[in-house]
Amino acid sequence: MTQWIRFEYDRKAGFGVLEGDSIVVHSGDMFVSTKPTGNKIKLADAKILTPCDPSKMICLWNNFHQLAAKNNFRRPEEPLYFLKAPNS
């Protein structure tokens, strides 16, 4: 199975295929079409990034019950969700 990886190397983000202790660098769109660039980077020399760069985050407020009890709020019937921009 091909193992895709996003990484930062030389202060630039990129992606490629993990092969042993190296990354075979690709160009293009990771989710549509990719081409190997011919470059390889040692995995130890790269900083591993999240699989994709999110445009937004959907979060579950899972500690609300503790906060509600502390502030005498009523317990919500449904879980509480909120959106968060990745740059906040």
C-alpha cells in the first residue's frame, strides 16, 4: 500500500510517498494528480505535517459537562460543536 506523507523541508511544505527512510517527492495535487519530481529527502531531515491543510476545524466541546457543573449550567441534550479557523 502506498503511504503518502506531507512534510516540511527547507522551510517549504511538500508531499510525497514514503519509501523506507526516504520520501519520494511529488508535485501536483495530492488528491487529484501527482507526479514524482525525481527528488528524494531523508525522512529524518523532514518535519512531518498533518495529512492535509484544513480550511476549517469542526470541534466537539467534550469538557462542557465539567464547565456546566462548575457554573450551574444545565446539561445540554446534544453534544456541543463549534467551528474554528486553522489560523486562530
